[in-house]
Amino acid sequence: MLPRFLLICLFCCLPISAALAQSVVARDSLLKKLNALPVTANDTTRVNVLNVLAFEYYRNKPDTTYLLAQQAYELATRLNYPKGQVRALTGIALAFDQWGDYAKSIKAYRQAKELYSRLKNTYGVVVSLNNIADTYMLQGEWRKGLALMQECYAVYKIIAKPKQHIKPIILGNIGECFYQLNQLDSASIYLKQALALAKLDLEDPLSYGHIISLLGDVSLAKNKPDQAYFLYKQSIAIFIKQDNYTLLNEVYYRLATFYQKTAQKDSLLHYAKLSLLYGQKSASPKAVLQSSQLLTKLYKGKNDAEALRYYEIAVAAKDSLYSQDRIKQLLSLTFDEKQQAQEIEAAKAEYRSTVRTYIFIGLLERVGELIKVGSRANFVVTKRQSHDQTVATTDRPPMERNLAFF
């Protein structure tokens, strides 16, 4: 989905270049940088490296992303470094996204949005709204996703100097929502606007390619198969050039289902196998499971040996997903415990602050009372002195009303 490219923009704001995103070279470079830092280095540089490294793993190893982002968040909290905290929260949310734990993902994204608001970082608010919308889109809640994307676009438009490279991503996401809601004309309008802008951004060809593939979906829905095929092939050429296995898996699977509708068996099998190949290269059990299940179904009753082979691949993918679920449950529990501990600590801090305030107010009131008593005593002494002098000179008894001062 397009929102993932926006997250690349977010992490590229860090002092470390993410131009080699999702590559072994980038990870090795970052690991060397992290290992070169002194063990005792509790500085923002370590937080930044941990955050970028967390991003590098999020597609294929979300558990590693979670652990790195959690370390970054804890260190940033100790250093009172909110920029590091907010980026770490985004990394944590990314991990939960990949696991399919959308409730926790949305919670972390909302925390990031609140922190961006406190930092008066409107761009960060836009990113967070986009990511929250994406999470609803992943669950198929397209109306909620559309409403959030429209809010995201409204906030983006009030930025004095908006970052132009994220505008096509926002427009593309809105277009995708309209497509999924079967509002095809609106989808075409937004996607074509997005495509025109993305074409100008040579630094983000993946967004351009993905928008093309979405226009292919719209063309297919409008019963224009030739146009759809042409657009899908265009996007494939871009994804091959960029070595993006995840998007290649998705578009080849689209082509397979496209030929499933036209009953062209050879093309159907060809693209289903390519979808599986790139699913395996992307190391995504979900992608492998989807493609292998399709191939099992296609060969069942026609070539049982091949059907069995793909069935075994599907079973292995399911087992891998189960293992990931176990890891997710353990780390998710850790996340809940840490969140609760932070909430308890925040409540304690607020209580201590309240108690200190009340003590301070009490002291002020006590000081005020002492000042009053001192003034009163001084006034009485003065009166006594005056009274004594009067008695000495006039030899008269004191007036009764003066007793009221004692």
C-alpha cells in the first residue's frame, strides 16, 4: 500500500541517509555505526541509529523492528528527546502493522500524533494521520480510512511550505479508498492527479509504479482489460528495476487473478508462479501462503503431484505465520506491560506534583497567617505602650473597648 512510502519519507528526516532502504548494504552500514558507538553513549545519535535500523527490518523481520524501536523509545525517554520518542513510536506501530495487530498499531500511531501535536510538528501530524488511515485500510475499513485521509489532506494543505513529494501519496491513498468503495470516477480523478505529481519525483519511483498499478485496478473494474494489462506491465517494469519483491508479488498476483477471470490457463499459471517466486524472495509468509494456495487450487484434480507440492509450501508458510504469531504475542505482552508501567509512572509523577503544589499552597497560607499574627501582635504592643503612657499621665483606668485587642 502507498502509505508505506510515506513512512520512508519520515525516517529520511533523520541524520542518516535511508536511500538504500530495505537493503543489506544499508543494514550493514547502520549496524557498523551502532557498534562503533561507545557502550556508554547515551546520546541522541544512538537513538537515531536505532530508529533507522528498526525501519530497515520492518517488512521482513518485524520482531527485530519492534525490539530496536523499543530500545530507541526507552533511551529517548531517559534523554528527554521527544523527536526520538515519536520516531520510535512509529517504528513500534510499523511492527504491529506487519503482525496484523492493528489495535496496538493504531494506539502507537495515535501516541505519535499527540506527541507531534505537542511539538507543533504539522508534518508529523500529517504522517501520523496517513498511517492511522492506512491501518484502517488494511482492515478493509475503507470509509474510515477515507475520512482520515481527507483529514490528512486538509492538514497538509495548511502547511506554509508543504513537502511536495508526499502529496501524490496522499492523493493516491484517497484514490485507492474511492476505488475500494466502488466510486470509480472519483478514484480515477485522484489517482491521475497523484500520477502526474509522482512522475515528477524521480527519487520515489516506487510510488509512481504503485499508482500505475492502482490505475490498472480501476481500468479492470471499468471493464477495460487491455488498458489494465498495459498499466500492470508498466508497474512491473518499475518494480523489477527497483528490486522490490513485495510489490512484484502483489502485481503478479493481480495479473494471475486477472487471467483467472479470462480463463487463460497458461497465463494464469505463469503469473501465479511468479507471484509465489517473489513472495518467497520477499520472505513474507502471508504472500507465500496466498500464492501457494492459489496454485494448489489450480492444480487440484489436474496434476495432483504439483497440487501436493504447493500444498506443502502453503503448510510451511502457515507454520511460519504461527511462529510469528507466538513471537508477536510475547512482544505484544511486553508492549502492554511497558505501556502500563509508563502510565503508572506518569500517574505517580502527577500525584507527586499535585502533593508538592498543595504543600506549597499550605506553606504560603501558613506564612500568611504568621504575618497576620505578627502584625496583630505588633499592633497590640503598640497599643499597650500607648495605653501605659496614658495611664501614667492621667491615672485613669483603661477603656473597655481596648480589651477587644487582647
